[in-house]
Amino acid sequence: MPENGRPAMPLHELHWLLDMVHNLDAGLVIIDREHRVHLWNRFMENHSGIPADRILGQPLRTFFPDLPEEWLEHKFRTVLDMNLTSFSIWRQRPYLFRFPPPRPFTSRAEFMYQNVTMLPLRSVDGKVDHAGIILYDVTESALARNQLETMNRELEKLSRIDRLTGLYNRGFWEECLHAEFRRFRRTRQPATLVMFDVDHFKRINDTWGHQAGDEVLRALAQLTRDSIRTTDIAGRYGGEEFGIILVDTEETRAVHLAERLRREVERLEIPHGETALRVTISLGISQVREQLDSHDQWLACADAALYQAKREGRNRYVVRPCLDCG
């Protein structure tokens, strides 16, 4: 009978236990303080391609030089010195051992995603000189989670984007305008709004058809993207009207953009069948200022400037007219 007073495990029960360990559908590894391997079950053999008789007694790093050394050492200190169980899930670190995906010919994964548990193993004298590693294959659930998150990101993106032009749609663009107005109220950093639309757009649709009108809008959207900074925010406000929020920009600088955009549109030739369509735009410019009570008033000022440009003959820009909104 052992010193602790408990009867020893019968040999047939020990055989059963070892058989379960080796056939468990999870990786089981036991290492000592020098990271030498003392147990390497069949799961680990099958997925690593390394038989147990080759790796037993050898340091893990001999066979896996790419193991995250600093991270692993921190985990082992927690387990061996503090006598605590440690966990790692695939979202924190996709894998400990880079194994091929469990179904390499059909899987969409590049590797096996793994959850890992590391636990202290006490010897008969109560000392903790070995750590057990339990490795779970969670590839399918990880792929499903990643796919769901990708779909959610795509849906969120689609909810913000105008499908015809690829610019932000009106709803999201107005949210950005509201946010920029609040930022101005908080920081007093300048911002300028440019609204523009296509001159005589109805004539294009009536003459060439709505498909031609769509080609014009797509071409203007691309030209707008090419003309602004990554920090600026462009959107399709509705129909043939577009808006650009120029962040950290005063009216004087916005005028340069507006005039450059106007000239680029004037020179633009938009292929349609065997012909090339040519259009012009009118623009309204308004810098946000303290007299405005809301982003709606800011938008109204820029819109009023736009329609003044149209009344004055189109194919031009107008900077904020004298309005009741400030």
C-alpha cells in the first residue's frame, strides 16, 4: 500500500486510463521545467506527424522552434511556480502548435485553431515539477465565428454605403455631419461643408436614359473620391446631389477644392455607348460657425449656397450667402 494510505491502482485500470489518454479527441502533453516531453498522446502524434518515441524526453523547442517563447514561459511560471491553471482561447492566440487544419482538403482554415489549458501536476511528494497541456481543436467553431463576424461587418458596411455610387448613403453621411458639428462645438476646430449637384441632370435622363444618368453619378462619385483626403467624408445626399464634409478645413481652402472639382467635372468625358457624356456641377460652400444652432442649419446654409449658384447660371460655386441661419 502506498505511503498516503490509498490502495494502488490495479494494473488493468491503469491500462484503461492510458488507453483513454491516448485515444482522447484532444491533445495531451506533459512537460517538465526544462520543457522536456513526458507524454505525447495519439492526437498529438496524428496532427503533428511526430511519433511519441521520437519526442519523449526531448525539449519541445527541438521540434517546434516557432513556439511563442516569452508567452509560453509566462504561462509555465503561472502553472509551475504559482500552482495555478492557465487558459488560452483561440481569440487571444489562434494556436499553440501550428498544426494543419483537421480537414486539409475541404477546410477553409490555414491551420488548426486551438483552445489550450495548462495545469500543474503534483508528484507523490506534493511538488509541482510538471505541467499538463490540454489542446482542443476548435477550428470549426472559430471559422463559423469568423464568418459570422465578417458577414456582420459586410452588413454594417452595406447599411452605410450607397449601392450605386459607393459613397456613404444619406443616413450615415448625415450622422457624420452631426458628429462633425458636435466636434466643432466641443473643440472649435474648423470644418466646411460642400454640397453639389449635376446641372440639368433631368435632361440627361430624358435624352439618354436612366442608365446614362447612373453612369454619370458613378463617374462623379469616383472623381470625388480621387479629389478628397482620406479624412474628408463624401456621401450621396439624394438623387444627383452630393455632400463633402471637409474636416479641419476653412472656407478659403474649401474654395480651392470646389473650383478644382468643378474644372475636373467640366473636362470629364463619360463613355456611354458610342458617345461621351459631358456634364457640369454647381456647388455651395459653408463653413460651420458659432451662430448655427444645429447641423441642419449648417446643411441649409450650404444648400442655399448651392441653389444660389444655380440661379446665377450654374457651373460655378458660391460661398455661404447671407441667410437667416447666420
